[in-house]
Amino acid sequence: MKKDLLNIGVAVIAVALTASAVTMMFLAGSVRLEVDRLAAANSDATQWSLAQTEVDVLALQIALADAVAQGDASALADVRRKFDILYSRVMTATNARQFAELRLEQGAEEALETLRGFLERRVSDFDGPDPALRSVLPEIQDDVEGLREVARSYSLLGVGFFAPSRTKDAKRSLCCWRASAC
């Protein structure tokens, strides 16, 4: 009787340990898939942010054209808002850790320097009174026209830089999924 209870106890412990091991393997696989999913989302957000740099330059260019044509206070407010968005985007690309390796790529720092140079030269115009801003809008339009290609090349450089790691992440996730499915 005592031996039977001991055997039953050992069997219960063995079943419990096996169930725990299987559960831990399942949870580890789930955690790995979730980490890979979050990494992919971060990569997607990074690439989106890079592409937005070009979009923000174009949005500023359109707002400038509207402000020159209309000349009213709401058009100037829109120009200021577009400038602030571009300023924020470029400063993020300049300072964010997620872009540190990209900034080391040939052409990236030069593109950012060109964008920052424009922003630093023009920030006092955008922060000044309406009449002062209105008087320099044509000059700013000329400056922004030159930024389009810089922003585009920076965006494409970044997408090209981050896309290969995204492909590797997808392949690694597929391999992990196959391994856990077997």
C-alpha cells in the first residue's frame, strides 16, 4: 500500500513536470513570436517615419504655395504648423537611437545636415511676426524646392538600410515558427 502510494506520487510528479515542461515550451514559442511581431512593428514604424520626412517637405512646399497665393493668417498658420512638423521629424532623425546606425551610412549625415541647416536658418522667420514671414515666403519656397531631392534621397537611403534587416527578421521568424510547429 505504501509502495503504491509512493508510485502514484512519483507518477503524479512526473506528469506535472512533463506538463510544466510542455507549457513552458509553448509559452517560450509564443513569447518569441510576440517579440518578433513587435520587432517587425518597430521596423515598420521606423520605415514609415523615414518616408514621412519626404512627405513633410512636400506638405510644407504645398502650404508655402497656398500661403503665397492666399496671403491670409490661416495660410500662415498652416505653413508654421507644417514647418514645426518637419522640424520635429528631422530632429527625431538626428537624435533618436533607432536611427543611429543609419546616420553612419554614406550620405545620411549630409542629408540631415542639409535639412537641419534649412531649419536652423529659417526658424526665426517662422517664429517671427506674420508680416516678416509673409515677406520671405518666396525665398523659403526656393529653399524648400531644393530640399525635396535631399529628403527623398534620405528617405530612400533609410528604407534601403532597414529593409534588409526586416527581411532577415521575417525569415528568422518563419524558421522559428517551423521549428516550434514540429
